[in-house]
Amino acid sequence: MTRNPKQPPTPRSAVREVAQTTGSTIIDLKSTYIDPDVEVGPGTVIYPNTTILGRTTIGARCRIGPNAVISDSRIEDEVTVFASVVEGATIERGADVGPFSHLRPGAHLEPGVHIGNFVEVKASRIGAGSRAGHFSYIGDAHVGADVNIGAGTVTCNYDGENKNETVIEDGAFIGSDTMLVAPVRVGRKAATGAGSVVTKDVPDGAKVAGVPARRTTPASNTRKTRNSSPGKPSAKRVKRKRG
């Protein structure tokens, strides 16, 4: 990976320098803007109407754009960002974002994550292979590996006074239009039915549905308490400010 000169004569020359020195391909120099501190790896293709700002690093063999805006983010190899906004985020190898997604500061996607149409992620870590394909808000959350987040899912993280955390453990299935009222935990391989409003922790392996959500199958453990099992991450309050 090669760094651009810090003070190129013009923005246009910075874009040209990226193409000439990094082994990347910029489809349209005229509609592409790249800040001088940006790093781009070999084999990456940058499509038209793309803006890359700040101290962003982009790995090898990525596909960026068209119509992408990326700032102060770390993007590893073989990532796709299509028609989306990425700010202060980390995207690990092989993940894909877009179209029309928004990664806000603190978003961290592990390898192979899929973030699809009209999904917003803020201050959340999403585990390897997890998927949020459509119309979802994930904020102040810790999502495990191989989780499916159905269309219309919302982490209800703000209670009017505090921002609260949602924990979704490995292999969980979150049904479409689920409202996760934080602080709340959904256990390993647990599931929520479509339209559920989850206000209490869901034990490992349990299925819940309804408003408010109630258990429809036994849990895989025998603990009948709202608290998480020993050794499991617990949802918590994270900060006291609006935004």
C-alpha cells in the first residue's frame, strides 16, 4: 500500500497520483476526489462520483463506488462499498456495504459481513458472517457471528435520557420488524418472531414473539432470569447524551 504525497499541487493530481502509484484503477478522474492522506491498495477499483477523505486506508482488490463517500475509515482487502456513506468505521476483509447504507463512527464490521439497502450502523460491532440486508438501524450494539437481522429491525437504544446497549449472540435470528428495546440481550441461537417488541433478555436457544415478546419455546438453558448466563456479555447503558 502506497501513501499519496501529503501536499499535491491540486486535488486532481492527488487522484491521478493514486492511480499511477498504487496499482489501483480510477474509472473517472473528473468525478473522483481523494484527499492526499488516503492510502489505496493494489487492484482496487474506484468508480465514478466517489469521495474519499481524511486518513482513510483502503486495502487491495476492493470495489469502491459509484456514489460512495468515505472518511477517516479503515477498509481491509476485498471489500465492496456501493453507493454508501462510511464515516469513522472499520470494515474487515470481504465484507460488503450498500447500496444506500450509512456506517457512522464506531461501526466495525468483521469479515464477510453484509450490510444492505438502507441500513444504518452506529457505534456497533457486527460479527463475522452476519447479515443485515434491509431497512435496519443498529446502534450501540454488539452482534455476534452468523446472525441474521431481518428487514425493519431497530435497536431502540435511546430511552429519552440514556443510550443503552443491545447484545445479540452468535447464530441468533432476528425476525423482520423486531424492536429490541435496550438494554437487552438475545442469546446464542435464539430467535424473535416478525413484529416482536423485545423488552426482556431472550435466553440461549429460545424463541419469542409478540408485543411484548413472550417465549414460545423452552430455552436451551434452565436459567429463568432476565440476567445473562455466566460468562455471557450483558447489555448495559453506554452514555448519557442525545445524538
